[in-house]
Amino acid sequence: MHNKNVRVHSNDVTTAAKEALNRRGVKVEDIAEIVYQMQKPYNQGLKLEHCVSSVERVLQKREIQHAVLVGIELDELAEKKMLSQPLQAIVESDEGLFGVDETIALGSVLTYGSIAVTTYGHLDKKKIGIIKKLDTKAGEGVHTFLDDLVASIAACAASRIAHKARDLEEEEATFDDVPSFVMSTSAAESSNKAK
């Protein structure tokens, strides 16, 4: 019998999500590179370190963590041929009409508003950075969910950068004035700035 009152500590979930990404060959820096490429033209003084901090902050969100854990688990089960048919064949081949991977990724993006949603759509089409590598069906790996999850995390982190840029503009400042660690603080951020 399962104890439904047991709760998993958020630190454990954060660690598990990061470990799952690492296990699948995705580093925080890989995602940050996408964010940097997308946001650098619009943000004076933006450094890769700001983007790394933003990705780290996104990975602390439960919606993102849960999506990562579920999606990666399904990819791994498909690699081991442990899904029932026809789901096994659909996930393994990343069938074009199978939209559950995008649905899970998009659901987690909604936490960060319309900018994140449109950015996710752009990344889903353009396949920038590591997303392109994951989307190619070369090799034995199944990344049906992972490519969309990486796009989701990058879109959320880019949205955080855009919101911070607006705050800086109102303060007559730029990212030149922001130490990179400021982007990843949690207690000091208001709920609005956390987006």
C-alpha cells in the first residue's frame, strides 16, 4: 500500500530533473547557449553567465521539473522497448501527428507567459543549438520528448531575460549593470520578476 501523504522534497526533484538532463547529454550550458543566441541582439551587456543563471532558475520550477521527469522517463522506456503498442512505435519513431511531446512542453511554458509561448513555437520550428541535434533521429537514442523539453526550458529562460531587460530599461540600466548571480536569486525576486 502506498502512503499518499509522503511528499518529495523540492530539492530532491530539482536534483532528479538536472540529473535526468545530464544523463541524456544535455547540460545547462547547452540550453543557455540557445538563450544567449536568441537574446543577445536585444540586450546590451548580456553574458552567457546571465543565461546560465536564468536556465538554473527555470529548472527550479516544479512545472518544468515534472515535465522533464515525465518526458525523459517516456523516452528512456521507449529506448528499452518497454511501452505498450502502439505507443511504443509512435514514441520510438517520433511520429509527426503525435503531439503529446509538444503538449507537455507547452504546458510547462505557460508559466512564463506569452513571450515564452511564442519563443517556444519559434524554437520548435527552427531547432536551434542542441535542439537540432536531439531532433535528428540518428543513432539509437529516442528524444521524442527531450527536444521539446529543452526548447521549453530555453523559451522560459529567454522570457525571464526579456522581463529583466524591461525592468532594467525602467531603471535606465542594462545587463552590463547586472552581476550574473542576480539572475538566479530566488528570495529577492518578486513573483513578477521571477517570470
